[in-house]
Amino acid sequence: MASSSGTKNLDFRRKWDKDEYEKLAEKRLTEEREKKDGKPVQPVKRELLRHRDYKVDLESKLGKTIVITKTTPQSEMGGYYCNVCDCVVKDSINFLDHINGKKHQRNLGMSMRVERSTLDQVKKRFEVNKKKMEEKQKDYDFEERMKELREEEEKAKAYKKEKQKEKKRRAEEDLTFEEDDEMAAVMGFSGFGSTKKSY
């Protein structure tokens, strides 16, 4: 048992003086500002996010084999190479995630913020889409549609005829084989060297 005669300080944790550390932090910040000629650090101004003006090429390397050695440059190694970020991504889904991601957009000099559309811009877009729909409806020609339907019917008929001819050919081939089997049986042959038995 411990003796109660001597009281010891059991609080062994270190005490932190918050005021002192706040002063040190402020002093460090002022020194950093003085190093940069007394000018406050300007935040980086980035462009707003915009549409891609090029088509993403995901299919050019599809189904091709590439020999990779130790000396092969990173851009020619397997996978999709991003020349902006200088990295290789192994599959198309991750590549799309990468080029739509924050790191890639920052390297392009864009923020992830999108420009807010005004009411006038939205109205103009609706008008443009409405004109496109009207043009499509005007382009719809009854005679042209009937011609397309007739062509489709002709193709379907030709396909059916081809199928019927194929069936007739198969039936004729089966008959010739049966005649050969009958002839072989009449001549006393059980078969022409096949080990397969038919019951």
C-alpha cells in the first residue's frame, strides 16, 4: 500500500501555454509576409470550368498489343497517358475520372466552379433547341419514310427466301446421305471405317 504521508504531484502531463504559442504563430506569419516584400500573398485566380474542345480518344489503342521494355518511355507504356499531368492510367473509366477530376483541371488552370447561366442565356438555348426540333419535324417526309419501309420489307423478304433456300439445300444433302447409307447397306458395308455406332 502507498503511504499517504507524502503527497506527490500525479499530474505528469505537460501544460501548454496557448497565449505564448499564438504569439509565436503571429510572429512567424509576419516574418513570412516581410520576406515577400511586405505584399500579402495573392490567391491564384483560375478560370471557370468549361467544355472540352477536343474528343477524348479511348478507342485508338483498343485491341492492340504493345511490347513494353525497361527503356520504353512512360507515354508509350500500357494504359492511357495524360500529357498534362504526366501520368499513366490503366483503364478508360479511371482515365475519364482523371481528366474530369480536380487535379487535372488545376493543372489546366481551371477551377471546379462552373459559370452561372443567366436567364437570357437559358432562353436563347431553349430557342435554339426549339428551332432544331422544328427543323427535324420539317425534314420528316412521308414519301421518304414509305420508301424506307418498302426497302426494309424487301430486305426481310430476301432474307426469308435465303433461309428457305438454305433449308432446301440441307434437306437435299440429308437425302443424298441417306441414299449413300442405303447403298452401302445393300452392298454389305456396315460403314465406311467409322467407329461411331448409330442405333
